Amino acid sequence: MPKLPAAPSQRAIPRGSAGTLFRQMAYAGDRDGAFAILDQTRTWLPHSGQHNTRGSWFMLALVIEGLVMLGERSQVGELYPLVGELLDTGAVALWPIPRSTHTIAGIAAAAARQWRAAEDHFGIALQHAEAFPQRLEPAEIRRFHAMMLIDRAAPGDLDEARTLLSEALNSYAQIGMPRHIEIVRALLS
């Protein structure tokens, strides 16, 4: 894999592009390629307690989602405190990803096995997503929330997860997202 060019300082586009590529490779199942990118760009993630650029926050969101798709929940759990700092900025959504900051927080909290916090984040994210005329984010929230419920496996969780996954599957089918349909069907089986 070719080495990525050095990042120009304080520019969001290269970080977002590298993060997007990482996430897309993770969804495609290219573990080696995704980690090659992450190894080159890990320093672009935000630093705790410091002023961070928009590009660093984009990178964090994209890396969290990609790592979850690669099954690297422990790495995601370690990033959860940074997500708290992202929420403290007041950002509600990250554009142009687009992804709700509370969706990312829910994913990270679930990976950290902080179930109550994850439930709260997913609830807030769904309220925000349904307030906008956006079809994809509610489906994504339902899918990630269902993944959390499957991991937690408390009484009633699997039934609720099936309901959320069925709703997400219907949305993905309407939007025309075959890879996400595959992901949901795998989770349902």
C-alpha cells in the first residue's frame, strides 16, 4: 500500500479523507489496508485536554466506526473519554461525514461496556436524527444500538435488537445500501 502524504498542519480535508478511507476499508473487510492507514495517521486523532481541529474530531468519529466494524471494541472503548470531550464542544453532528456526535458516543460507550451511557447516547442521537429530514442516520443508530444490545445480552435485549435491526434493514433496503443489508442480515442470523 502506498504511503499517505504527510498531513498539512491544521487542515481538515486530509484527516477526513484518511479517516473516510480507513472506515471504508473496514466496512469492506480490508483489515490490513485499514490498519496500514491508521498506523500512518493515528497521531491525527484529537489529544485530550488540548484544542483540537475539526479534522481531528472527524478522524476520531471515522476511526471509532471503522474499529467497531473490524471488531476492535477494546480500542474503541479506550477512545470513549475523547468522545466526551467532543460532546463538550457542543457539536451535535459532524459534517460532511455525516454522523451524530451522540451516535459516535453511543458506539464508543458500548465498546467500553458502559451500557447505560450507550443507551442514553443512542436515545439522544435518535431524537436528533428524527428531527431532521435524514433517512440514513436513524437506520445507523438502530444498527449500532442493536449491536450494543447483542453484546450486552441482558433479558429482552435480543428481542429489542431484532426489532431495531428489522427497522434498519427496511431503511437500508429503501435507500439501496446492499453492504449494510448484508451486515444487518448477518447480525440477525
